[in-house]
Amino acid sequence: MTMTLSSFCDALGIETLPIGVYDAPDPELFAPLVPLKGCIFDHYQDFQSGTAVVLDPATKGCPGCGYWMLGKMRFPSREAMVTFLTDKEGLRENSGLTEAWLGAHPTFPPRNGYIAIGPVSSERMKFLRTVTFWVNPDQLSALIYGANYHAHPDDPEPVLATWGSGCGQMYSLFPDLSRAQAIIGATDVAMRQHIPPDLLAFTVTVAMLERLLSLDDGHSFLGKSFLSQLKLARKR
């Protein structure tokens, strides 16, 4: 029996609202909307309140967000982006490493015109690309269990801890969005000021979400001793 997203969150004790990244043709599908602020993580509380933001190639905002979410170069040039990340922000030892990293992680330009970020809704599922859970270390541990539950050792690694921007970790830093895979995110120091200090992100592709929602709480770890003992320890 497949769980709902809500019942899955209840099973893990996740009280924060998961958010989705969508590639969609009509912004009004995601109303109520709020205007984009400087960083999409400025909208953490908006997302928790049930509102969404929509990005398109004309949207002004963080150049990094435009690049990783829309595949749109907002820096004057690729060289300017490399220089900014290397010398201004000090994120790589030298520009060659920065250039190689960018080259290894191509972006996903929207197929339908808009990228929307907001609550997960059944009416929008056909446009959904990823889902992000906001979790504490206990919940992250359980999600890593879940992501590995169906995986064979010969499969691609089910959970990645990919370095990069917080928005990239929610979307373009996946090697293949059709693959059942997850990224441990919100490890970008630049965006962490906008979220509670005890939370990390766990972003999954749609294929991985389907695996998680198919977990059987009678057979899987959801109904076994490790998780129940952890919950009991926290209650004490």
C-alpha cells in the first residue's frame, strides 16, 4: 500500500512542509504566489505558509539561482562567474577547479517556460521534478535508510552529498532527474541564514519519492526497533 506524502512525514515525525520544484507552463497553477526576493530561501516561511514563487528567464534575482534553476547566465560572462566564485567568494582553490566543476554539472533549462517552487500538491504532480524535505539529524538518518531500502549495490548511489549552491542541490546538481536519487542539501553557507539552524534539506527526485512512499511499515525499518527506539529515546 502506497503512503501519502503526509502519512510518510508523520511516520518520520517530520512537521515541516515539504516543497516541490516544478517545471510548468502556467504560473497561476501555483497561486497564491509571492514576489521573488533576493534568495529563494528568503521564502522558507512563505513555503511553510503554503505560498509559492515562480521563476522565468526574465525574473531578476540572485545570479546563482538564475543559473542553477533556469540555466540562464546572469553574470556578464562565464569568466565573470568563475572569477566571482573563486576570488570573491573563495569557494575553490583556483579558477581552473571552478571551471571544471561548472563543466561537470550542466543545468536543466525549463522545458515548459517556468520553474515554480512551493508546496507539493496532487494537482501539480505532472509538473513535479523534485521534492525537498526539511529535516533534523534524526529524520535525515531515517530518510537515508529509506533511500537505500530498494537500492542494489550496482545501482547508482541513492544518496549524494553534492557540494554546491542550495538551489542547485534542489534541482540541477542531480546527474539525472529520471533516476531514483536524493541529495543531502542546505549545506550552502550562503543560504543557511534563511532557515532554522537545526535543519538540513533532503531533496529527492520523483522516482525516489515513489520509492519512499512505497515503504511497507510492517516490513521495512519504519515499523522496526531501530526507529522506534530512537523515537522513544527522544521522548525521554
